[in-house]
Amino acid sequence: MADSNHPSLDATGSVPSGLSRIPGGLDLRTFLELKIGIHRYLSGKIDLDKVFSRDEAAGRQAFAVIQDVVAHLKVPLENSEREKLALQILDEVSGLGPLEPLMQDPGITDILVNGFREVYVERAGVLEETKAIFRDDAHLMRVIHKIVSAIGRRVDESSPMVDARLPDGSRVNVIVPPLAIDGPHLSIRRFGHTPIAESDLLKNQTLTAPMLNLLKAAVGARLNIVISGGTGAGKTTFLNVLSGCISSKERIVTIEDSAELQLKQRHVVRLECRPANADGKGAIPARQLVINSLRMRPNRIIVGEVRGEEALDMLQAMNTGHDGSLTTIHANSPRDAIARMETMAMMANLNIAEKAIRRQIVSAVSLVLQVARLSDGTRRLTHITEVTGMESDVISMQDLFLFENRGVSAEGRVIGNFVSSGIRPKFSEKLKAAGFELPASLFATGERSWR
């Protein structure tokens, strides 16, 4: 606050008298400058790093100091406005400034900051613009630096991209100029503190009870399953639910680019890839972790998402005694998922023939589950597809269950039916051998309509 009409707070240990001389009404500029000044004042009174790390004692001390300062301000503010000012300053100090209220809202799954003027959120699968704004690009960059420095990363012109995980499990992506032409951009993918359960999938009409029973049996019988879908379709959420069907007696190793899985079992080893440092060195990719996991005596390996050459090592692990593994992949259909897996396996550059890779896929993968986010924001399991073998050089597949989209209602809701193909899967005998006797009616041709 360089303006003489709006003197800044000092760090002498008392409320600066300059604040008591602010004249007239309180405009937005004055309000923002007050927040900056009190923030600076706090830095000389308390350890702000402890406050940002959610230390409860430091947080209570900070709020007490803020309330004391605000109470002594000789400015035209109602008590409710003083409380609002104190809370906003606490958000600046202990959280992410204008984003903090959004981070506290359990209904928000994504926060998308397009420069300092625009902040969007996704709620119930639908994007909406918020009233949250930053003062300018510098203010947004301060919040970004606060985020990345807390996780031991940096972002600047020489390193303009960051993809990392916040302490609460949220995933954050940052891209700044010169790569981002219109200013800094920040994306935060949030995950609920309470994991989605099977009952939630049924309640949300993501799938039907017969479909869920089949998948629970498939996980219990140690079939290898690939979950396919687009960004935000719910792949990780679905993987979390399926992982709940794994026995607590098994040792599970998870491998993720940014840790998001919320497994309920106790015997879980969580591995996370490491990006390169500022000098471009020290990266530990997923492939290296998959190879290392084989030496850790896992019963099951769960790869959060296959994106590259680690697909080959994942397939080899599935084919060498580590059945019952789960992974996700970005693809628009089960057929596309298999094609992408083949392409990624070839990225390992081991000069393996295409037909040999396809045979590995057929031997390794039993089921491909396609999840999708529909136009009304709802998520559906649109395909349960079995990989059945090879015909000549082509991988053969058959759909067991499908979601048939019948259009959109007048209210904008997607109308559709879950349909059974009536085909009994080839892995039925494997389910039976594992103690899962599924009724013949499960595969009866028919449909269940939700409107």
C-alpha cells in the first residue's frame, strides 16, 4: 500500500495508527489494500508457514491477531463486514485466498482458474463460473507459489509447468507464461474425503445391481480389469470402488503419477512417480516403479493410469502370476482402450512384433469397463466388455452389458437403458472355480430403464 492515503501496517507489535485515519466509505481498492497490509503485519507477528501447513495452534493465534487488528480499525465497517474481512485475511494466510471457500465446498470436484479474472468450478458434473477473482496476475502467482512451494516444487519462466498432488490428495496443474498466453492458469482436481461406495454407484444410477455383482465376482476371482474413459469420467472413482472387493489378506502395490487412490485395505504399498527437477534430472517414471514393484512380493498391482511404455511391463506382470491387477486408461471405447494399450506397449522400443503384443493383451486382460460422463453431468458404466481371444491377427471382444442412450428429456436429463447382451462370459468357469456361482438370470437378455 504505497499510496499515502492507505498506509500499510508495520511489524512493531501494535496496530498502526495509519489505519485509523482512513477516511470516508470503504471501496474495493481500500478493502483489498487492508487485506494486504494486515497480511504483511502478521508476517512479523507469527510463523505463517505453520499457519499454511494447517497447524491448529498457529491458525488460532493468527485468527486472534487478525480479529484484534480488525477490531481496532477506524473504518466504516459493520460487525459482519469485520468478521468477513477477518475470515478473508485468514484465507489469504492459511489457505489459497479467493479459492479457499471453494476448497472447503464438498460439492465442488474441479476448480479451474483461467487468469486472475475467471474462476470456474465443476459441481455435479456441470461447469459454472464463480464470483471469486484475484486482484491481478501477481496475486494469482502468489497463491500458485504458495501451493507449489509447499510441495517442494517451483514454477517460473524456466519451469512453467507443474503437475503435483496437494497434502489433502487433490491434484493440481499449473501452467504460466510464456506457455500460457493470457496469464497463469491453475487447475485443481479435488477428491472427496469420504470415498464413493458401492451403494453410491447404485444410487447415482452409474450401473445396475446385476452389473455390480458381476464386477465384484470378477475382482474376487482375480481377473485383470482395465477401466477406460475420458477425462473426468470417473475412472479413478470406479477403480476405488472395485478395489474395495480385494481381500484384506492380499498385499497390494499401487503405482500412480499423482497419488489419488483411496484403498481401504491395510496392507497397501503406495508408490508415486517423481518428476524431473529444475535441471531435468532425477525423474522416476511409472515404468521404473512397475518393474520395481515386481520385486516387492505383491499379490496385486494397481496402476492408477497407464500412459506410456509402462503398459508393456504391466501386461507382463499380469501374465506372470500377478493376476487380479487393475488399471485405468484414457480411451473412448473398449476397442480404443485395447488399441491404445497396444500402442503404448510398443513405445517400450523392444522390437516386439504387433501380434506378440496382442497375444500378451489377450492373455492378460479379461475385462474392459468403459465409463463416461454424459451431457447432463451424470456418469454411467456404458460397457462391460470381455476380451475373448484372437481371430487371425485381430483381438476379439464381446459386450456383456451396455448402456443405451435414448436421448435427452425436456428437463435435460439423459434417458437410457442398461442392457444385458445375454451372453455368458467365457470366464464363468474361472468365477465358479474361485467360489463365485452367478445365477443364469444374471446374463438373461433384458433391460432396466432409468429416466
